[in-house]
Amino acid sequence: MRSLAFLIKFSYRNLWRAPKRTIIMVLSLSLGTGFIIWDLNFAYSGSKEVMKEFLSQYAGQYHITHPEYYNKESRKRFNNYKTITDEVIEDKTLLEKSSRRVTAPIFISGEKKTLGVLLTGLEIEKEKKISTLYESVNVGRFLDPNNRKEIILGKKLAERIEVKMGDEVVVIGQALDGSVANDLLTVVGLMDFGGGELEESLAFTQYESAQELMAMNSDTYHQRVNFELEEETLPQFKNAVATRWDEILPEIGVSVRFIDSLTWMVSVIIVLVISLGLSNTLMITFFEREQEFQSLNIIGAKTSWITKSLMIEVFIMGTIAIFFGAIIGHLATIYCYYHPINLQLFTGGKNIIMGGMTIQPLVRLSPVMSYYWQVPLMIYFFLSLTMIYPLIRVIRRSSYAI
Amino acid sequence: MLNNENRYLFKFAWRSIQRNAGRSFFIGFSVSLAVMIAVWVVSVFDGLNYQIEKAVVNTNVGFYQVQEPTYARSTDASKPLPYSGEVYETIHRLPIKSASPELVLDGNISTPEGAAGLVVLGIEPELHKKFLPIHRKMIQGEFLTSKDLNSVVIGQELANIFKYHVGDQIVLNYQDTNGELRSEILIIKGIYHYNSKAFEKRYVYTNQQTWQTLFLNQYHDQILYNRISIMTDGLKSEPMFRDYIKKTGMELKTWKQLNPEMAVVLDFHDGMIKFFFIIIGLTITMTIMTPVRMLWQERYKELRMMSILGVSANKFWKIGIFEVFQMIILSSFASSLFLIILIGIQSHTGIDFRSLNDGVAIERAGIKLPGIIYPILSADQIVITFTFVIFVLSVSYLWSIYRTLTRLEAEL
């Protein structure tokens, strides 16, 4: 135990023999560590904020539907004849947190054009509480819960079928009883999704109007959309199924995973670059002390003892650097919590369009605790690799000396 | 060319590098590797962006579209213009690969299998063949000719959903130029398998004669267009296109305006890459600075001795600058070599990113996102590589030389 204490003391003192050099090495490793922690927190918070803003507009965290509503192979396809009622949801607390929707693939006719769109019947009051869809209406107003037979369209769709506020449009589809569903709805608002494709493929009406159009019973609907997912696991039902957003919109999930993977890749590259530089510096430092190692050999210090002292030296330096790095990374993260980063920085001021909708996220960084041990582990790993070559050279040269 | 003195100093610098061959190698290798990794990431993103761009322009969008003003405003197809010799001349004076005049009709089909909105494109088959290779992607039947009457070519996805085969009839519902609801029968001449499922489900092709008869209620015996889709080498000539088309009274739209979602994805990638480059640049400069500094400090005694013998600071600077120059050449050569080998191999084999979605191909904003990315090494990247190496090594060396010479000056 005493010999270990001596070894640590010896190694620690060696570090301060060339304080400037040590400080620069510690600083470069600290800044690298700090940046990686900040960067990972940024990537995680960025993905979370982007998804939060995107999902809170329209898609929601998960949909409760009939088990056969979504096509198993492609969630983009759905069977509109498969409906559910509140009876299938055993946990009644879920009813409070979610909103019912009726979906109707229809054709919408203006004066000169007929286009296929997905008309969604919304529970207006509920949607206003739990989603931000109503904020996308930039011309006219959102649907009035006390009225019926109103419709809001995407701006692009309205342009294409050449309708404006107050105009009536014809909607035609197939009702659930097999009859031809048709109705006349009044345009009360236009939605702006920044030119995304949803602007020309979505339309919204009151929940009851959609039910009436589709000849549905008043207690049946297609989706119950939940905007909160408190636990990682989805609720289970006997006669219904919950489908997460990333299954419904896999392209968005993949985009987010791609950026996350890229961030990890960048982190590894940064550590690799720092490690190479460190390896270089360590090698020079070790060779500079060659005569000292030979003297130690002569007075009885074994090569293994010298090797251990060098390893401890690097370990102490690494630990100091990681400690300060974690503090730097954490402080930078906290700073960016109070001063959020606008993602438009990366797009030259343009809005981000995701899944056909515009999002303007300000990323408020929050620390993710797991990164505070994962990053140090990664750095210790690379630091160990860094030492291998210089140590081999030292051992070889020491053996010649003896 | 160098004079005798400079030639001697150049040789001296080279000998100094060789004196510590291992250390010099390590410094050069660190820089080369960092630069190589950084440029590799850029080339992967360039490859990804190129594939995304290609996928978008191949969804019948083209790099540019010259649109008739009414169509440009509202996609109202009722005022098509003739694709006259004059228009042809105008378009072909620009640096283009191919151009396809197209008429665009929004229609729908309704069957017991369901309903779907379609975009019926009226094309001139021979011109369209030069624009997109759909005629080579027929899995059933044949592509259109300009003589066909009431024939359409549909996508595989539409055929699968509605159980269509070649020879079957499609009842197309649409509003004609007068706004009247019409239902017309068309015969399926061929089924193509091309681009994404969304594309295959949405786009139906017919020739100009059929389209004009359907929508305009008569054939005008000439090629008309709502838009002219243009294939080029990219968007580099956009200002020139814009100036030129402005004079014609038509509207010019780029693929970025027509598919803003994917355009922003590309901008986002570019922003990320710039950020990444800055970080790597700072990291490698900081990391290299210490060993380079130590390298020069080690030579302090030697420099002192030379100084006493009468060698001026000016000459030390020259030696240092020659060393940087030689290190830059070596590192640039090494990183370029690594890059050419690595990217050369990967540009053929590709990098598989399908694992991110359990091997399933992803479609976004109407296009199929590439699962396998083929990195692209361009001349720009080689220039970036050199700039990066010059920056990193120059900063590290010049700073170290400056510090060492300042110390020398103070002591003498």
C-alpha cells in the first residue's frame, strides 16, 4: 500500500515538472471532453425539442386504434372501416390525455379542380388543450366547436383548388356503410406548414361533421391520439393497439437517429484526434526522460515499476482533464439552457420542415446524466490506447539500458 | 527558384525533419488522419446530399422547371402554352441536358379497393425518354408512343393497390378545362417500377394527344406545356437561368422551391458539416501545438549555438517556414492518398445505413431516402484538405518558432 502511495506521489510530482506542458495537455483534453459532453447534450436536447415541437403539432406521441386500422407492413396505409369506441380503453385516465379523431380519405372539389386529401375530424376544445395544431392557422380562424360543417385547409391546397376564405367546397368520399359520402363545407381558415407537403394533403373539420360524413355512430372513431408518453412502454389493450409515432412516421425517426449517430461519430473522431496528439506528446515527454529512466534502472527500479509510474501519471492527468472537462461541458450546457440555440443557425436562417410541417425549435439544452460516465469511459479507453506505443518504446529502451 | 542560400536552408529544414523521423511522422500522421476523417465525413455528406438531390429531381421534378405563369401560381392547367420552335430554342440555349414539356392534370380513381388522387402527366414520349429513364423501368407492357390513344402508363404501387394489369381499364375522374366533372376510360399500356412507392402511386403518364383530348376536349396538334422540366448538372447556373427566363415572362422554379423539405435537409447537413469542420480544426490545432512546440524547444540549444555563430533570426524563420512547407506537402500527400484510397473503395461499395431502420427503405417528402450512401470525392474537398493542413501546421509551427525565438532573443 505504501509503495502504491509512493508511486502515485512520484507520478504526480513528475506531472508538475513541466507544468506548462501538462496544463496544455490537460486543457486540450478538458476542452475536448467538455465539447463532447456539450455536443451530446445538444444532440439529445435538439432531437427531443424538434420531435416535441413536431409531434405536438399534429402527429402526437402514439395513436390508439383498432388492431387492423394501420397496415402492418406500411403504417402509411390504413383501413378506414376499422373503428373503435371508448369501451376498448380500460384505463380511463388515458381518455383525459388524448383526443379522438375521425379520418376520412376524400376528394375535395373547388371550382376547377378535385384533389384527394385526408380530412380529419377533430375534437376542437381537446385539440386546443393538448396539441398546437391551431397555431398553424395563419389566415382566418381555427374551427369553432359550436359550429358544424366548417373546414380548414392547407395554404397550398387552397391555392391549388383556387378557394379562399368563406368559399364552399364539396367533399366526396366513401362512407363506412358503403354509400357515397358527400357534403358541402365552408372554408374558415388556412394553415401554413411552410410549404411542406402536408399543406396540400390535409384538411380538418369538426369531429361531429366528419362522423356524419362517414355515416358513423356517435361513439365510434378511428384514432385516439395521445400527446404525452410518460413511460417508455405503450399501454396495452385487449381490443385495440397503441402505435408509437416512430412506427407511424419511420422517416422522421430515422432522420433523428441519423443525427444522433452522427454526433456520436463526431465525438469519437474528436477523441481519436486528441488521442493521437496526446500520444505524440507523451512519446516526446517519455523520451526526454530516457536518461532518468536509465538512472532509475541502475539504482534498482524495475522496468515494470517505471511503466506503472508512467501509467499512473497519464491516469492522473486524464482524471484531472476529465473532471474539468465535465465541469466545462456541464456549464456550457446550463448556459445553453438559459440561452437556447436556434436550429436555424444550421440552415442559414431557413425554417426546418419535417414530415411536411414547419418547425422552429429553440433548443434548450438539458444535461443527460448517462453522458457524464459514458464520455469519461470512452476517453479513458482511448487514453489507454494512447499510452501503448510510447510505453512499448520506453520498455524496449529500458531493457537495452539494463 | 531558390538561390544557393535558400536551397541550403531548405535542405537544412529537410534534414531537421528527418533527424526526428518518427516524431515528424507522428505529427504529420496526426494531421493527415484528422484531415482525412474530416474530409471523409464531408464526402459522405456530399454523397448523401447528391443522392437526395438526384432522388428529388428524378420524381419528375428536374433541376429546374419553367412554368407557365397561371400554372406557377395555382397549378391551374387550363392555360397551357405551345412548345414552339422559339421556346425550344430559348430553352436549349441554356446549359441543359434534357427538357420535357409536360401538361399536368389532377384526377382521381375510385374502385372497390379504395380511392386515390393521381397526377396525370401529358408528355411527349420521345422527349421524356431523354429526361427520365422510366421507359427502361417497365415491368409489364410497354412505354407510350406519341401515336397511342387513351393509353396510360402507371406505377407498380398503384397497380398493386388497385390490382391493375396491362390491358385493364382505369376510370379517371377529373374536372376538365371548363370545370365540369368528367369520368373517362383509359387503357393501361404499361406498368413501371421507378423511384419511391409514393411516386409510383401518384404519377400516371399519358401522351400529349390523350391528355389534350381529356382536359382541353380537343387535340391542338402541337406540343403544349404547363411546365417544362429541365435536367442539368445541378443548380450552379441558377442565376443565369433566372436572368434568362425572366425575359420570357415565364416562371423559373428550382427543385429546392418545389420540394422545400428536402432542400432544408441539405442546408441542415451543410450547416452541420461547417460546424464539425470548425471543431475538428480547433481540436487538431490545439492537439498538435504541444508536440510541435516541444520539438522546437528541444532544439533550443542548437539554435542558441547557431545564433552565437552568427546565424540571424531571419534565417531561423526561413528554416521554420521551409519545415512547415515540407510538412504541409508530406501531410497533404498522405491525407490525399488515404482519402483517394478510402473514398475510392467506398464510392463503389457504398456505406450501408439501412441498419438505422432495420433494413427498411425510408421515404420522406415523396422521395426514397438512400439506404446505401456512396461518398463523393471532389476537387473542392482536395482544396479543403490542403487549406486545412496548411492552416493547422502553419499555426502550430509558426507559433512554436515565434515562442522559441522570443526566448532566444531574451537570453542573448
